[in-house]
Amino acid sequence: MPNRYPRDFRGHGPQAPNAAWPGGAKIAISLVLNYEEGGENNLLHGDAGSEAFLSDIAGAAPWPGQRHWNMESIYDYGARAGFWRLHRLFTSRDIPVTIYGVATALARAPEQVAAMKAAGWEIASHGLKWVEHRDMPEEVERAQIAEAIRLHTEVVGAPPRGWYTGRCSMNTVRLTAETGVLDWISDTYDDDLPYWLEVGARDQLVIPYTLEANDMRFATAPGYITGEQFYQYLKDSFDTLYAEGQAGAAKMFSVGLHCRLIGRPGKIAGLQRFLDYAQSHEGVWFPRRIDIAQHWAKTHPNKRFARPSRMEREVFVARFGSIFEHSPWIAERAYELELGSAHDSAVGLHNALARMFRSATADERLGVLRAHPDLAGKLAAAKRLTAESTAEQASAALDALTDEERATFERLNTEYVAKHGFPFIIAVRDHTKDSILRAFQSRIGNDSDTEFATACAQVERIAELRLKDILP
């Protein structure tokens, strides 16, 4: 396989699907509470040093070979006080949340786990330990994922149906999908709607998460200083997404929370104000992420199709070699480009093919023009056109001309080729029979350089229409 670009810049494309949230909701607010306390870096947990991430200690750094009492006590606050403050807040409002639970942290928090289960909250996996995965060898990370699922099942009483690592590696999303047991994974931040990821034979649902509508910004710079700032950001995000939902383009709004951060009195006040504000609106759905996953799988199941960027050369050329009339060399050259998911749509692949046409020599492009048949000419009468050309000419009723109309086309074809050296080319699907004739009579008087440029543009337009017949 030649050079292929792995990142996906297209996503749902210009026409995102209608989320069709239950009850016609205009927005789905996914509240996520990260439970990490007891799963962070710590000598007690077999780590080489103390934790340094996401606390109120400014400029914290790991202490190699030592426990960090201040850091530990801040994490302890999340388990001892912050969790219960948040539990009272959400249960009093009957708002379900999704827990991102670090397996080893859950194992050290039996009362908190019992409270999560009693409240009907979803407990998803947040990995085995709350540690960095970026330098973790693939086989080690795979083993940790398996152990996280095993321990989670043992502690919670049921396996996790969702996953978020957070401090992930380049392999994490693929490795979690390859387990084949997760309804959703969330180690991405790339959309406002769920989407499907095809990993081998696995259709894996991805529910993107957030690092900006997230109380972690209380512990990072630039970030939030007061609960009011957090409230204002959540409100602004809500207002934008709610307005989109009112316009018929409902989205998902993830809000990330941490017991030791938002659980502090001065910070939780901002969250309380936001919940007051959101609950004052009609058509607001507060689902767990598993609820979103079940809805999306039912309403928007994945539909696989043959993706150009994943085709073998022979298949690619056979399928797209006739997009530019009798010129498979264009597809052959396009295959060597840095293709990716952005080229798996009609518009995307058209760009790749058109690039090869535009960068070709003048003689090569002239060859493409001359490969096109005359309109309503002898090849059409003899039924020797390509399937694409036959359908295109029929769309403008060029296969049902009167004797007089056919004679007019034949005369114009002869005059045009004699003057310019290539057939008259026009994207007939953009026209009627009468408008084609008018364009024919108008363009025949142009100089050949102008007509060459015009014909090339029409060739590209024909290719675009042909691709839209077979690709999204």
C-alpha cells in the first residue's frame, strides 16, 4: 500500500447526520465524573514517584522515589469529600452521570462504587492506573487494558461497556477497539457527535470527549480561576449548541469533571449555576454515555462501503479508471498520492483525480478531451458509448432526437472538431437539450485556447458527477 494519511479531517462531512435525540431533544449533555483517586502515581501503587498531574499544587513535579504528602492529600479530598458533594448534587437533581473509573481506584473505594451503582450511574473504565501511556510498549498497554477490564468486572460486578484512558498512546484507541467488548470508547476530542471507527472487522462507536469544557482547566494554565468562569464557559457552549439544535442540527455536549477539582465548594458553585441554567430549558437530555451509544447504534448504525483510500491498486483503477473518459492513467497516478479518509468521499476523490489531470501535460489533457465522444454522434447511434456516457446523454434526452435535431448536432460536431481539434464537451447532466444546443452554438466561436480551458473544466465537472453516483 502506498503512502496513506491516517488522520480523519472529514468526519461526518458537510452534512452531519440528524442526531434525532430521544424526545426531540435539542442537546444531549453528557456529564462525566472522573474517579482517579487511589489510581494515581504513588510509591504505594508500585510507581517510581509521586503524581504531578491535575491538582491545585501550582507547578507540581514528580518526586522520584518519594511519596508526596500534599499531593496525596489533595487526591484524598476528592474521594473523602468531593465525591460525596457531587453525589448529593446529581442525585438530588435526578441527573445520571458516567463515571470514568480507574480500576485500581475503584478497588480502593467500595463505598463510592456502591453509591455509584445505587444511583444508576454508568461506571466506565478509565484504565488500570491513572498514569501516562505514551511510552508504554504496545504489548504492555494491551495487557493493562485486559487487566483493567478484569479488575473492573471483579470490583463493580459487571464489565465496563465504555472506555476512556485519557493519558493515552497512539495505540490506545486501536487496542481498546480490538478488545471487541466495548460499546463505546472516548479517547478522542474531534467531534460534537458520535461516529463509527472501523478497526479490522470491528465497527467501534466513538463518543468524543472534551478537554476544554472540563474542570481540569482549574489546574492548568490558561484556565479557570473561579466557579463563575467555569459556569460562563459552560453556558456559552450550551447556548451555541442549543441554538444549533433549535435549527435542526442537535449535538452532544460533554462536560468533564474531577472529584478533587470541581468537588471543592468554590468550584462546584459554578457547576450548580450551569445545571440550574440548563434545566431551565426545554428539550435538554442528560444521558449517560451508554445511553448515547445505544441510541446512536439504533438510529445511526454503521454502513460500510468500499473506501478508495483502502483499496488495492487493481481494484482502485478498475473502479475509478473510467471516471475520466478512457483515461485510467489518471486513477493510476492518483493512487500514488497521500490518500486518506478525506478522499473516501466523492468530493475528496475528485480532488485527487483532478490534481492528476491538471498536472498532466497539455498533450495528455488533449488526449483526455479527444477520448470523449461526440454528443449524439455516431458512437451513440451505434450504441458504443461507455455506460457513463450513455446514461449522461440519455439524461438530457440526447438519445431521443428528431431527425432535424440529430442533423444539427452532427453539423455542429463536425464544425467544432474541425476548428478546435477535439469534441465539444459539456456536463450534460447540468443542462437540458435546448441549453446544450445554445452552449454549442455559443462556444463554437471561441478561440481554441479558451475552448481547451473550458473543455477541461467540463471534463472535471463530468468526473465529479460520476463520482457522486458511487461515493458518499
